[in-house]
Amino acid sequence: MDRAPGLSVRLKLTLSYAGFLMLAGALLLAAVWVFLLRYVPERAMLTNADEDQLNGVFPIRSVLLNVFAPRAAAVLAFLLVFGLVGGWILAGRMLAPLTRITDATRMATSGSLSHRIRLPGRKDEFSELADAFDTMLARLEAHVAEQQRFAANASHELRTPLAISKTLLDVARTDPNHDTGEIIDRLHAVNTRAIDLTEALLLLSRANQRSFTREHVDLSLLAEGATETLLPLAEKRGVTIETGGDIAPTIGSQALLLQLTTNLVHNAIVHNLPEQGTVWVNTSVRTRTVVLTVENTGEKLTPQLASTLTEPFQRGTERIHTDHAGVGLGLAIVKSIALAHDGTLTLTPRSAGGMHIAVELPAASPHTGSGAGA
């Protein structure tokens, strides 16, 4: 934003300090003069009067004024100089933290997000501002790094099906006798995976931008709908699904929250025991939040591995060799949707194997209306 040149804050503070000091000095001198006028008589009688003193009367106030006025002016001039010099020094010391914050801001605008202010000293307004700015820089740096990793991973994931398609087309062109039906089937599978990946990326972007309409949603109904949809897959893989819980009203996008629930149930079914696995889907209500929990049996996972599963394109070792491996965005989409709804996602490995996943969202107030999200 273009602004007209003006006085610096330091100069403004200096003038303010000096002006206040001058005003205080003037008031003090005025109080002294009023005191003199009140308690000092205007004239005094002299016992030994000279001829030049009329009738032996001495003009005390006139003499005091002639003595007091130039000295008062000198005091005010001294206060002016002292106020300007002292105010300039004090303003500089007071604004030194603001200068550090400004320098850090300029470095951040130039692309350097690793710099931190780390303002020393006790807690005050400047230290709170500096700490808040450091926190913002840390989050921005982490967000930029995450976006860079995501862009690199997405490029790699999208390049793979394109490279496979190119190879299959080259084979079909160089070998006319090759079975075209097999090539078409493989191209169809590769193209389907590329479409799924693209749709997942679009859904992830939509969740991150929070560009959706908010309305009343019951998580328990979404859990039942996702369970019914994925029941054939569960039966095919020999997994039992158990559902239960309370009515869990919240505010958000029904489509996105249904996608969140479906991803969690699908993830729990696919990454389960080879046979006789179990999935538990439950909804509950707390004081100000509602909770959707999805728990499953499966292989034992370490907390370190569990903490990485919400990153885009991160898969556990057992996920790579399955026919439902997905595109590696299932839990990343769940996390983004939960954050877009001001909620939290918690992954906890079960001691017996498998995972316990909880999504906690703000509960809907009975008087809350629907509206467009940001």
C-alpha cells in the first residue's frame, strides 16, 4: 500500500515526551507564581526609605516578576532541550523491539521463514507480539514445507500412471500382434487409479479451502450410511462391523463429513486382519463436542508409524501390497476435513493390534443455523 511520507513513530514519541515535560514544567512554574502572588504582598513599607522610593514603599511583586520571568524562561528552555534529547533516547529504547519485529517481517516477506525474533525480557505487549509472530512464522514454515512435500509427492503419484500408460501405448504401437484386450484392461485400471487420485486431490483442496456450506449433520446417521455402503467389502474380506452410539449433531458439510466417515470405515476394513477381523464404529456426545470413533483389529503399529499416516501419500508397509491400497490420501483427507470443521483427529495404536481413530467436532447448538462456510 502506497502511503505519503510522514513523521517516524520515534520522532512523534520524542515530541510527545518533550511537550509533556514542557507542559508539566510550565504548570509547576505557574503554580509557584500563583503561590507568590497569593502570599507575597504587592508592596512593603521600608523604615529607611530613599528619596527615589516613593513614600518609602518597595514594589516587591514587580521585582519578583523581573527576577522570576527570565529564570522561568531559562528553565523552560532547559526542559525543552532535556525533553527532546531524553525523549529521543527513551523512544529509541522503547521501540527497539518493534524494530526487530519489523526486520523479521521484512525477512519473511523476502521468503526467509526460518528467522525468529526470540525477543528477550519479561512479558509485555512487545514480547507478546514477538512471540505471536514467531509462532506464526513457525506455522507458515511448516505449512510451506508440507505443501512442497505434497506437491512433490503428488507430482510423483500422478507421473506414475501416465508413465505406465505411455509404456502400454508404446507396446501396442510397436507390437501389433500383442493382445489388445489385455492392454485395454491395464489402461483402464491405470486410468481409473489416476482419476481416483485426481478426485482425491480435488477433495483435499476443497477441504483445505473450507469452501463449503455448513448445515446440521448427525454423525450417527453418516456412520450408519458409510457402514451400509461398505458392508459388501467387509463381507468379502471376512470383517465384522459393529456400530452403535448416540445421536451426534454437529455443523458442517454433509458431503465432506460423509467422505470422512467413509474413509475411516474403509481404512479400518482394508487394513485389518486377513480373516475374522472386526471394526467398531461408535458416536458419542460430550459437553461441547461430538466424537466419532472407528476402531479395528489388525497388525501392531508403532506410535511413530501412526503419527505419519495422516501425511499425504504416506502408507504403512502392509498397505502397499493390497488390492485396495488406495492413493495414500485417505487419512490425509480425513485430517483436512476435521480441521476444516474446527475438529481434531487422533490416531492411537491398539495394544492388541490395529488402530483407534477418534474425530472430535464441535457439537451443534440447538439455536445454530446453517450458513456458508469461509
